[in-house]
Amino acid sequence: MENARAERIAVVIPSFKVTRHILGVIAAIPAEVERIFVVDDACPEGSGKLVQSDCRDPRVTVLFHERNQGVGGAVMTGYQAAIAAGCLVLVKIDGDGQMDPSRIAEFVRPIVAGEADYTKGNRFFDLERIREMPRMRLVGNAILSFMTKLSSGYWDLFDPTNGYTAIHASVASHLPFAQISSRYFFETDMLFRLNTLRAVVVDIPMDAQYGDEQSNLKIRRIVGEFLWKHVRNFGKRIFYNYYLRDMSLASVELPFGTALLAFGVTFGGWQWARAIQLGTATPIGTVMLAALTSLMGLQLILAFLANDIASVPRRAIHRRFPQGRVR
């Protein structure tokens, strides 16, 4: 890992019900990693104490939460400790053995090279390996990925719930830690927050390792909750990027397009229902008015989306950020 030691890499491992795997995960972390922060998120199995008693790796520091804060809360605690320790690249992996620690270099390399501020895993590059994934995960990830593209503005990313990530410490230190979702929405909310900073995010191809671990993520339970949070983040992102920070033609296209489409559909639907009720034909002028306003509105919305897709951040920002601000 070229220049890895100079970059001072830290690994953050949220620890909750992973006693069967956590020691093996730590043992597999390569020597180029300088610090390892295991965050016991009020684990009922005592995984943090297990690491303290059975792990002899001098790089390891175990942090404890008195109450469970979710994976996001555990990662934020690890980030803060790593930044305070002077680490410059922060890698997050899970303690359940699904993520191969030997691939840490692949996640760090684009950040060290100045090509990215944040890297994340994507399990959907290899079509042959996709066949091994549970069908429900495939469907759920497809739905969540589309919602994430809309709400985060990173249209070229996929697999939003993938938790294998790396981030430059100077970018992490500018995140609003207290406002980031602390549970299952954490990875997706991170993308929204990164977009507000205009950070560059890059997908890293990877294969998932499925063993005897049990996932607590139930797609059917979280789709409704995620939908609301995506709508909220989409609204915030549009306001921040197109009205608060900057104004462009896209700032006009979205509201006018939405208004025209809403008018055309509502007016056309009302006239259609009225014609059925009265048993009369709708005047051609009325039909044209509804159709034209609907088409114009749709065209303006599509133009806005095209502009939004073209506005995905491309220049890494971490070299312009001072390190050390932790919220």
C-alpha cells in the first residue's frame, strides 16, 4: 500500500452481536493500518470486553457506549476518536466477517491519490457473483439505490446500504455528526451529507462474503421509513444546492415544471371526469391545454434531472479542507 503509512489509516469497527467473528476480522486487518477502533455499541454479548481480553493487537482501542446508538452512532464515535488521534484516512468495516479486510488498500487508494473524498463498496459489479445474493436483497437494493440517487444526488452510485467505506478525515470532520441518522439509514444519510459538502464519492467493486451471520436489516420493514427520509433529504438537497447556495436555470425548471405538470394532470383529469358525468365530448381546446401543459411540465422536470445528473461532484475537496474540526 504505497504511502499508506504516511496517510495514517484507521479502521473503525462497530461491534454489536459479533462475538463469533470480531477477533477474526481484527486478525485479518493488514499491517499498513495504524489504528483500529472497536466500538462496543452496548453489545449484549460483551464483544468489546471479548476484544479487550483476547486480542493482543497493540493497534486496537476499544470504546464503549453505555446505551445502544445504532451503527451510525458507533461509527461517529469511532470517527471522532480516529480524528483526535491524528489519523487521515478512516475505513469502516463491519465485525461480522462479511467484508474482506485485505481489500482496505483498494478503498484507501483513490483517497490518497486525490481522486475521491469517500469510497464505498458495490457488490453489483460482478454479474456472476450477483447470482449468489439472496433475491430479496437484490430487489431491496435496487429500490433503495434508486431512492438514494434521487435524494443524495450521486446518480452514478449503487448499493447504498453497503457499509464498507473509507473517508478522508478532513471531510469527516466537517460532517454534522449529531444530525446524521444513527441506525439503518446511516450509510444513505452519509451520502446526502457528503453531497451538501460537494464531496467526491467513488464506488469500489467488491464481493460480499455470506456465512452464518444474521442480518438485522428487514427490507419490508424499512422501505416505508426510508421513503419518507429520502423525500426529506431530496427536499433539503434541492433547497441547499439550487436555491440557498446557487441559482441556475435548473432552479427555475423544477418549480415551473412541477406546477405545469400538476396543473395539466389535475385540469385534464377534472375535465375528463366532468365529460363522462355529463355525457358530452370535451372541446379540443380543453384537451390541448391539458396535454400541452402536462408535456411542457414533464419536459422541464426531465431537463432539471439532466442538469442534476451532470452536477455530480467530480473534484475531490479534502485537500482544501483543514483537518481537526469535529462536531
